[in-house]
Amino acid sequence: MKRAAASFLEFAGLTLIVAVLTAFAITFAAMAVVVQGSSMEPALHDGERVLVNKLVYRLRPPRRGEIIVFRHGPGPGRMLIKRVIGLPQEQLAISGGLVYVNGAALGESYILERSAHDHGPVYVPCGHLFVLGDNRNHSQDSADAALGMAPIGSVEGKAFVVYWPLTRARVCKDPRYPEEPESASTAAANQVPSCGATCVSGVP
């Protein structure tokens, strides 16, 4: 009897520890969101559930090509999910369906279709990101004056895995740009200065 009680207490203690660690991870390390809309197709689809890494951007700034979740609007605002295209102090333009960063065309294998409308050139101010949806002609993003640039301070984290539905579970892979080797991209991202609408919803 005593052995059974001890085993039960041990199990209960382990369950409590796991629950506390899970709560800590959800609160501080990760968050779960539900994709609402089609602006990130084909990378993400309406109704899919995504885990977001909340710690990565405390260690380094966002990099080009990463899918981020950020808040838009006053107060808590609504959460949006887009891909980082332009970094601070870069010049962006969309012309003839292609995106140009500092005058060089960006190779994008992840988009659903090319942009039908031209935009810019525009300058990405310090402390901001130029973000676009992969479904370029059905996305409210930085090419839309109603949304504009995303302040880096509004970024909640980096999408890193789709976990639901299970049949479509996958890792959110970051693209490699042919004209921008990983080392150069990483160096540029690490130089982001800290100057003086597909939506997503949180999973309860």
C-alpha cells in the first residue's frame, strides 16, 4: 500500500513538473497560432496550426526569408504572419513581378505567383522590416499602404513548424537565395541596427 502511494506521489510530482515546464515553454519560449486566410500559400494554408519560436529574436534579429508573426495596430493589435523580404536600411522595389533589394532581383522559389502590381522603390527605415505574403496578389502586406512596414518591436517570433493537421505536419524551412550566400545573408541580418493579411489567432 505504501509502495503504491509512493508511486502515485512520484507520478503526480512528475506530472506537475511536466505541466509547469510546458506552461513555461508556451508562455516564454513558444506560442501556437492558427493561420487565417490564404496570403501565405503555398507555404501555409488556412486553418493550419503553427508553432512560433518566441526566443530566437531575443538572440538575433530577423533574417530575410524567415516567416514571422507580428502584431499590427494599436494596443495588442491583431497578429499577422508574413515573410521577411527587406531588412532595415535596404531599398525595396517590386517591378515586372520581381522583387528588387538594393537594385538586385531576389530569386523566390516559394511564391505562389508573381506580383501583378509594381511598388516602390521604398526605403526600409531603421527598426522596421518589409514583409510580403507568398500569395503576392492576395496579401495585405508592406506593399499595401494600409499595413506598411512591420516594426521589429512588434515581432512575436519565427514560425518553425506546422503541427496540425498531422497529415500536413512539416518544418517551416528558410529559403536559400542563389544570389545571396548564407554567410552574406547572415552577416547582413546581424548588422540590423537597434536605432534610437493573413491573420493568425492564438491557440487557447
